[in-house]
Amino acid sequence: MELIKKNVHMNRLKSHIVTQLTLDDDFNVPDVNDDIYRIITKDGFVLQNSTKVQDGKVIVSGSLEFKFLYGGSDDSGKIHHMSGSIPFTETINCDNVFEHDGVTVKWDIDDLNIGIINTRKISTKAIISVSVSCEDIYDIETACMPDEENKVLGLKHSADVTQLAICKKDIYRIKENIDLPSGKPNIAEIIWDTVCLKSVSTKLQAGKLSITGEINLFILYSAEDENAPIQWFDTTFSFSNSLDMPGCDEDMIGDICVSIGSSSVALKNDYDGEPRCLEPDIVLDLNIKIYNEEPVVFLTDAYSPECNVIPVYGQVTYNTILTKNLSKCRLTDKLKLDSAKGQILQLLSSCGTPKIDDISVTEDGLLVEGVVTAKLMYISSDDKSPLAIADEVIPFSHTVEAKGVTEDSLSFIRPSMEQLSVVMTGTNEVEVKADVLLDCLVLNNNTCNVITDIDTEAFDSSWLSSRPGMTGYLVKAGDTLWDIAKSFFTTKERIMEVNELKSDMINPGDMLLIL
């Protein structure tokens, strides 16, 4: 006989590998650049070019893009900059991974060191953590009900099943034109720029994904007047847009990671022809997963009063949403800065990056432990080296509410910076306040024994003739009307009618008449 079946779209984490990649190379200082006397600060990011999945391995290629500020060898206090790139191709072994699997690669620069070999040559060394998650997108086929024409009765189990509706990667490009305030001198050259993402939020709409947030932009620059001291400009601007997302609906649940893929800041002339307009070009990487929660009926048992039913049993695993929430962790810390760099005269900029180190299950939910790396730039009292940098690490610990979470649950927590503020509290002390957003999605794994197929055969005539026409049955603990009806090849409705039952609730000790 035929069963009415339904496909349920699922995804499962097949493999999660964390490894480290070490990159190093030497670079000569271009002829147009001044000699290097001291390294002031450095920064870098990983630019991913391609990801190829082969059976049992993932091949990623990209480059480490780095830049740094330095003081010239004449010890004049003048600031210079230089950038470079180290390309790489890395093969990562991943068991049970095949070409059709979805792969997500995340990068964290654990250490970036730029050393001076001599005044015309530098060495760059980086340790990069590579996190590779491999997911299998698949359909499970489940029987919902038997074909009623064969008079087969089915026992059904209904569950809210979380299905993966949309899984894709996308980009969102932000371009702005920002004019310098009137009190700032014209820009001769942009020496340094920092782009920070904060207060990002996403919202699902019918066929759309809206994204909003803020970009903090900071630049150091030299003025057209060569005798003028180094200049800086700090600003924050908002962005908002809707991306086409076919198949998306506002009732769905989104798990969306937004990060800066690349950024650059160009210098343009304003309407008056003066070099006073900044054009940031920022590409946001979007890793999009959108889930749909839908009731699904599983067929768990079957029989027929008119024929012998032979079911084939199997097991199905499905996900349900335990919790989806946004939790805020607030940090306050006082930091002592390096007194050897001189006293703090003026804070120029601050930027923070949150990172999760560990997630553990507790009675109250998920304990998230991590750090916020805060980079501070300030003017110090050191006349020879007035520009100073402080890289400070602030640990945090926060419990995300997730009642019922277990070690077997699938937990996805995305950290992001909502805001970070720094104020001077002394000549070498600052107070840092930060709000870290923890976007949490927890899925529970559920297992259900179900019928995957059914065969039927006619009752043996001698067996039928030997069965009594009327039977009394004493209800035992754990009995249900379904179980009793199945045992006597009748129906629940028939038992309720004969015994004048108003519901299918029965109790141990009840006497039932079976016809």
C-alpha cells in the first residue's frame, strides 16, 4: 500500500575543524618611503578569495592584508605608513566532507608581528586561527498518514520542526561621501584609517532582509601645510538597506552573521575642488541562514481491523527551536596604560572587537566567556613620539538564558559590539565601558521512531473464526485506547461507542467491553 509522505529540509553539522595557519615574509621598504625607525601600530585582516570543497578536504586561498604606522629614522616625530600582502593557499583535512556540502570559514588573527630587520626592510609574521564548519543540507522523508482506501489506521505524532529555508552568502556594499568639518585643514594624504562596525541589526520581511547599523570611521592625515602637525578626524554614520531575499517571510527565524569583509577610504575633492571629501568603500560579508518552523505529522504506528498490517520502522532526527534571543553584556574596566609612552594628553580614537573563547552549558543557560580587544590611539606627552597606541584585553563572562539547553543542543552565538566608550581618569589611566551583543540561537535535536513503509496481507480465515465475538478487558497502567483497539483489531471509536465513553481517557481498573 502507499503512504502519504513529506520531505523535511534539514541541515546538520558534519564537521568542525579549528586549526592554525602561520604566515611570514620579508618586505623591502619602497624607495618613495622614508626609513623605518620604530613601529607605532599595525593592523590586518584576511581576504578570502576562494573556497573549494573536495572529498575529505577544504582548500582555501586568500591573503593576509596588513598595514602599519611607523616613525622615520630621523627621529623627527613624523608619521609614515606602509602596507603589504601575503598570499596563501591552505588545505584543511575534514572527515566526512564532500563536494556538495556547505562550508563556512572564519578567520581570527591571533598574533600579528611586524619587526624591523633594518631601516629598509621589515619582517611580517602572523598566526591565524582558521575555523571550518561543514554542513550537510539534506531532506528527510517522513510518512504522514496511510492511504485511507486500505482502511489502515495510523497513530500520529505532531511536532514543530525547524527547517532550513534559506542558506546563502551575500555581500552588502556601503559607499559614502563625507566632508571634513570647516575647522579642519585640507587633506594632503590619508596616513591611517580605522573602520569599525557596531549596533548591527537585521529584520526579516516578506521577500526582503533589512539590515541597519553604524560605521565608525577614523582617519589620521597629513595637512597640505607640511609644517602643520598630524591631523585626525573621527565620525560615525548610519546605514540602512533592504536586500532581496526570495522565500523569506517575517515569521521565519534568522541566524545572520554580519562582518567587514574589506574596506578602503579614498580622498576626493569637494564641490569647491578642495581635497576635503572622504569616500569610504566598505563591503560587509553576510552569512545567512533562515529557518522556518512548521508543524509536521509523523506516523508512529498503524494497524487495520480488516487486514494484517506489517509496518517497517525507522528513526528520524529533527530540530526544534529552543530559544532565539539577543542578550547584552555590559563591561566596565579601568586600565593602566604604559607610562613609558608618556602621559595621556588627548584620546583620539577607540575601537573594540569581541571574541568568544568558550561556551558551556549551565543550569540557567549558556555561559559565554570571551574577551573584548580594545585598541586606543592617543596623543602622549612624549615630544619625540607623540602618537601612542594601547592594545588592551578586557575579559567578560555572561550567561545567555536558554532554559532546557543540553550538551547535545546546537548553539549558535554571534558576538558584536554595540558601543565602546573610553574616558580619561588619570594621566595614565582610562575607564572603558563596552556593550557586547550576543545573538543566540539554540536548536534541540529530537529523535522519533516512525513508520517508513507498510505492507498488508489478508487475515488467515481460521484465525478469524477462532476469535471471540465479545471480550471483557481490565485496563492496566499505561494502557491507551489506541493500544487496546489495536490488540483487538477494532477502533477507538467503536470501544467508546460500546462503553458509552465521552472521551478517550481511561484509568487502570476500568472494565471495557470489546465487541
